[in-house]
Amino acid sequence: MTQYFSNFLDQHINQPCESYVDFLSQKIQEKYPNALCIIFYGSCLRKKNIEKLDDELFDFYVVVDSYLETYSRKKMAFFNYLLPPNVFFISVPWQNHMLKAKYAVINYDQFYRGVSPKAWQPALWARFSQPIRLIYTKNDKARIQIINALKLASQTIIHQAIQLVGSNFTIKKLWVSIFSKTYGAELRPEKSNKAVDLYMSNQTYYQHLTPMILKDLGYKWSEETTDNEIIYRLKEIKFSPYHIYGQSLLWFLRSIWARILNFLRLMKASFTFDNGVDYVLWKIKRHSGITMTLTPWQKKHPLLASPVILWKLYKQRIL
């Protein structure tokens, strides 16, 4: 890792957070005293000002070393290993507000694999190539591990983006194209301009990050300025005429598999923590605007009722 990139990353991940974010992180850390790190990310981080704290759901990732050491129940460790991550919900009072957070638990080996080019699914490398805040690290070794993983996530997404856009691109086109694909491979539908919003919310970050990662990956390029934008033209890069068809097929298959995995994770969440079914229904409504109603039996037996729930999601075009 180049020193310049290390300094750039440190500058962003160490920025101070609001006191209510630190408070939530502390409450999560109390549940996982042996965690390697706690990461704050997501829509609440991208928002400049939050007026109604009670209406927000803050997003965290908890990276651990061992599932068996993390959970007292082996069932939780098994499901976390089988279908990572495990997702939990916390609600705590703070001043005159009730803060709510969703946090995911994953071990470092699976986290690192998920941000690497070997990862079939884009969820982790797409999420952690975006700006985050490293709220807590256990020690210097854990910090170095996480920084290496964050760098790898950025390398992976830029390599994948180049496969999509080809050898000539602007930085905006590069990131918007890959965000469109990665957010398309989700269970929930997103508004059509989601990818543009993601890029514009941290435009300066991506403009500085991209040349550093291109250099790290060994690419050489020339630059051409037109309409106040820089066009990057990669050298010695050629794609076959069939490459675009291969990419279309690849992302189609990724989208199908990602939706299946995300549905299974939602079903897992419905019975791995308290009020899990209510959380799943709330999550579906939050992202799609559609209210789903389940019978008492379906709420009590979400796994047995999953075929019916799956059909409801498909009919309402949530899947």
C-alpha cells in the first residue's frame, strides 16, 4: 500500500462522528468486547444534517475474529458462518431521542474474502469502497487488517467497473456504472437515480481515490479534458467484441443469486434475533414503500412460511 493512499484513507476513516453515533457504537461494543473493529457506514453517514434522529436507522459493521468466541449459542455461530453476516437491531435512549441501529456481524476472514476479487457477490466490496468511519479498533494489528481490506475493496470495485465501461471513461461514469449494477443486485428496489446520488454525495472522495487505485492496479493511462471533465484512456487494454455480452450475463446471474441470498438472509434474521419478523417487514417497507401483512402463524414460523412470503414478494415486484 502506498504511503499516499494510507494517508488519504486515514484522513477519511478517522474523521470524528456525531456524539450519538459514538454513543451507539459504544453500546454495540459493550455487546462485543472482543470485536476487532466497529465500522459506521451507510445513508446516515452520507447525510450532512439529520433533523429527526428518531426516524433514522444507523448502520454498523462489527468485524470479529471468531464466531465461537463471539456467541454463547452455537446456533448463532453456525448461521453466521453459513450465511454471513448475522444482522441485529438495537434501540437505545439518548438524551430526548430513541436511537435505532442495525449492525452486521462478520468474521475477518469472510470480510476479507468478501471484498476481494474472488467474491462472486458485490455486496461487501461495493459497500466498503465507499467512505466509512472506523469508530473502534481493538489494536494496531486489527487496524492494519481493516485498512488492507478497505483498500482491497476499492481495488476490486474499480477493476470490476473497468470491465463494465471499457478503457475510456470519466470517473463519474466509472462509479455510477458499477453502483447501478451493484445496487441492482439487491432484494429491494431502489430509485433509479440511486447510483448518481451515491457518487455525488462523495464526489471529491472518488475523484481523489480513483487515480490512486488505478496506479496501484498497474494501469497506465492518458488524460483528455472535455466539457470540464477528464476522460481517462487506459493504455494496453483491449476487450473482445463479446466482452460486453459476457458482462451482461455475469451481472444477470449475480443479480439472481444476490436476490436469493438476500431473501435467505432476511429469513435468517427473522429467527436469529428478537422481533426479527417485524424488522424484516419494516425493512421491506422502508426500501420498497410496500407494506406486507403476515398472519400470526407466518410470523411464528417464518422459515416454514418462506415459500408463501417469497411468492408475495415476487407478486409485488420486490423480488
